[in-house]
Amino acid sequence: MTFRKAIVLVLGLELLIGAFAYFNYGQTLEGLQAVTRYSGRLSLVLFSVIFLLLPKNEKGIKLILSEKPFQVFAVAHGIHLVELLSYVYLSGNDLIPLRLAGGFLAYVIIFAMPFIQDRHITGNLTPKRYLIYQTIYLYYVWFIFFMSYLPRVQGKLLNVGGSYWEFVVLLCWVCMMLGMKLSVQLFQPKSKR
């Protein structure tokens, strides 16, 4: 898929999410919460593709998300960030400082990675260093998704919208992603590591 097609697809899906939320909840705070929640699910789907395919399957990632998967994800998650900040501001919900710091760092990493990938593509970053940055990106963003759903399953976050079983399924998926990733890395032949 070309980068342009991937961005158009992401924007189209975000518009569909907005229309769905508006149709079901109207122009309400609950509707904005739903848009934010479902936009986060779209980001999880995109990140799942990146997490499961990189760094070993560059061909597959180009086929599904383009040659610039980090930019595609940054656009989608940037939209989610705008929705999230709007919801938090309008709802008056208190922010938890530790969660805020962890999320801020994640967004810095998410928005920096497209530039890091461009430096690698142009030859200004060695493959070894790029792999280190990519690994930090993959596992830190995975951890943030994990920490998004774990407290929801535990019932520690109030007023987040969505159902308990929805959060259980999403947490299970995030855990399965890590299991799949680690099993591929642990059980591949030594010559391919």
C-alpha cells in the first residue's frame, strides 16, 4: 500500500468512527468519549500490525501499512490525542500525574520515530542504532497499551466508558501480541537472529 493510500484510509476510518459515535450518542460528551475510545482501538489495530511484523517482516509491513508505518501510526494516534485532550478538557476529569508522564513520553516516542526512520532511510543512522530505537519504540508503546487496559480491567479507572469484557478482550489481545512476538524471537533458528 502506498503511504498516501494508508493515510487516506486512516482518515476515512477516523471519519467513520466519528459518524458512528455521533449517530449513537449525538453531539454529547458521551459521544466524544466514544470517538476517543474507538479511535484508540484503531490505533491499537495499526500498532498491532507494526509490533507483530517489525523488524523481521519489512515486506509485509509495506504491503499492509506502507513503507512509512511509523508515520501512519503517528497520524492515527495524533488524531486520538486531539480527541483525548478535548474529552479530558471538556469532561473536567482529573489527570493522574504518573499516567500523564508515561503517556507524554509515549507520544514523544511515537512522534519522533518517523523522523528516526527517515534518518535511517537516508543513511544518516546505522542499521544497528535504528534497530535499537525501533525496539525501544515497539516495547514502550506496547507497555503503554498494556497499562491502558490493565487498570480498566482492575476497575481502577472510573468514567472511561466501555464495558468490562471489552477491556478484558483488549488486554488479552495486548498480552497475546507480546506472547506472539517473543515466541517468534525465541524459537527462530539461531542463524536468523
